[in-house]
Amino acid sequence: MRKFGRVSCAPVESYQGNVFMFKKLYYAVTGDPNEKVLKKYRPLVEEINNLEKAFEDKNPDELRAMTQAFQTRIAEATTELRAELAEAEQEYLDVLGTEEQKFARVEVERIKKELRKEEEALLWEILPEAFAAVREPASAPPVCAIMTCSCWAVWCCMAVASPR
């Protein structure tokens, strides 16, 4: 142990062992957070893998058409909310500079939040099909393994960005 003036400091190495011990104890009680994330997404990966046979028979044009179908599906499901949002934004512009501006802005934000929530639910719904469609063109064995890892990486990022 070194002494600097009145303060004595232990080497950093001695603290690292304690931190590891406490971390291991914490994970024993609460569970490993990484394992929780993996457990959450395993059913999605299995669902994608189960879709593999159905997607093997599709040609590249059919797979490209699926992207348009996904976009159309989302647009159709959110048409009403988008119209409501456009109306609320127009109302906000009409009352700009008045006392009602604050209330109109709150309404616009509420509708935007509702729209994002609806889009997110739809994206989670089409996620397995979308990943299976993206993975299928890269069906070479080394690339398949990479795509599975990519699926995991994207889902982990999505979980951090917007926990379900």
C-alpha cells in the first residue's frame, strides 16, 4: 500500500477482484442481464429459422416485393392516425401565436406518440418475416451464420432503444 500525504491508496488490482466478486453475487441473485435479453429473443430467432423453408422457394423478385408489402401494410394500418396527425398539425399552425398554441402542441405530440406506438407494434409483428426475407438471399453457409448474429445484434439494439 502506497501513502500519498495523509491518504493511503491500495493498488487498483485489489479492487478489481472485489468488483468481480460483487458482480458475480449480484448476477446470482438477479440473473445475468445478457441471458435475459437472449431468452427474450430466442423465440423470434426460432420463428425466423422456422420460416426458412418457406422462404427458400421464393425468387429474389418475390422477396423484394415483400418489402413493398410490408410498407403498404404499415401505411394502411396507420392511415387514420396519419390523417388525425395532419389535422392536428394544421390546427396547431392555425392557433400559432395564441394561448391555445400550447394545447394544440400537446395534442400533436400525443398523436405522434400514439402513431409511433402503433408503428412499433406493427414492426414487431412483421419482424420475423422481414428478417427471414433479408436473410434468404444470403443463403451461403458462412453468411447465414453472420445473418443470425446480425439478427441478434439488431434485436439487442432495438431492446436498448425501445424496450418492449
